[in-house]
Amino acid sequence: MPNLLQIDSSPLGGDSFSRQLTAEYVQRWQQRHPNGKVVKRDLATTKLAPVSAEWIGAVYTPEANLSPGQRELLATSNDLIAELQAADEYVFGVPMHNFSIPSVLKLWIDQIVRIGQTFAYANGAPIGLLVNKKATFLVASGGVYDEGTPMAALNFVEPYLRAVFGFLGVTDTRFIHAGGTAKRLYGVEREIILEPALASIRAQFQAA
Ligand SMILES: Cc1cc2nc3c(=O)[nH]c(=O)nc-3n(C[C@H](O)[C@H](O)[C@H](O)COP(=O)(O)O)c2cc1C
């Protein structure tokens, strides 16, 4: 049974553009996989602490030597990694915040990038342990950062996510950008702003 992990990170709930895109993606995915399972991870409501010295100490303690307190510290990270391992496919809703990813998504990344769990070293070189996964990133931004535009160099969302997920072994990735959501402030309809991104999502399912 195919398993899709949906990860949203916008704080804006029903007003969020990226959440509207993940909802569209999930709806299409469910049509394609009527028996599939969708697991939702909402980072706006998942309370994640920044990594601490104690947490880092636990990460580098061999499993057999972990104290009960250390096990407790790693429990959330273990649960989040288990969600990634169980899924075949991931879809992320990502609002651009200050040219990068929202802080809640960074807190999540700090929990799931773990030596021996999601990456390892073989002969001194890193290898990703999340293999045979596919990821789609639906990115909403107030401005437009398309390739060839003056703003493109300020888009740190896509290069960063490509780097982190590539490091973890997730190289089958797609990025769909909904740029220009700030046009909503000038009266442009949401659906008009989102149409190119919605069309790209539909095309993914028509093509596959
Ligand atoms: C804290 C914050 C920082 C933002 N930084 C940027 C930015 O650097 N560049 C940009 O184009 N838009 C920026 N925006 C606008 C958002 O990218 C835009 O509203 C987008 O639609 C957010 O996605 P969402 O609607 O799913 O929350 C920012 C918005 C917020 C709330």
C-alpha cells in the first residue's frame, strides 16, 4: 500500500497558499492511489525544541548505553524519522520566510538528520539512508524567484532543501513554485495567483 507523508509548515492555516497546494496534491494523489495511506505532519502545531547539548550527547551515545532520560530526549526524533522511513513519498508545503525555509521546518530537519538513522559514513564519504523515496516541494513566496529573474539568487529555499534531502539520499525531487502571492494584497484572486502551480501539480499526475 503506497504511503504519502504530507508535511506542512505555514503558520497561516486556511489562508496559506502552500497548504492549498499540498491539499491539491494530496487530493490528486488519493485519486491515483485509492488504497494509499496519507500521514499528515503539521509543523505549525508540532512543538519541536531546538537541539540542546543533552540531545546531541544522546545522538552520539551508542543505543545500548542510552539512559532512560536520553531515550526520552530522542523519542520525538525517532517518531519523525519513523514517519519518513515508512513513507514512499513526501509532499512538503513550504512558505518562503526571509529567503529561506520557515524556522519550524528547520527545527524538524534538525530532528531528522541523524547519523546512523538517516545518513551514515562509508569509507569517509556520507551516504543517505532514505532510499527509493520521492519528494515534491510546493513553495509559496510573496515575490517571484524564477530562474533568470533578478531575485533568483535570493532563493535559498530550493538549493538548501535539495542539499539536505540529497544528503539523506532523497534525490528524486520536484520543486513547484507559487511565486507572487503578495499580489493578493493588491486584489488579485488567490486562484489566479495559484493557477500555474496548480496546473503543474495536475500535470505531475497526468504525466506519471
Ligand atoms: C515571516 C515572513 C517572512 C517572509 N519572507 C519572505 C521573503 O523573504 N521573500 C518573499 O518573497 N516573501 C516572503 N514572505 C511572504 C511569504 O513567502 C508569502 O506570504 C507566502 O505566501 C507564504 O506561504 P503561505 O501562504 O503558505 O504561508 C514572508 C512572509 C512571512 C510571514
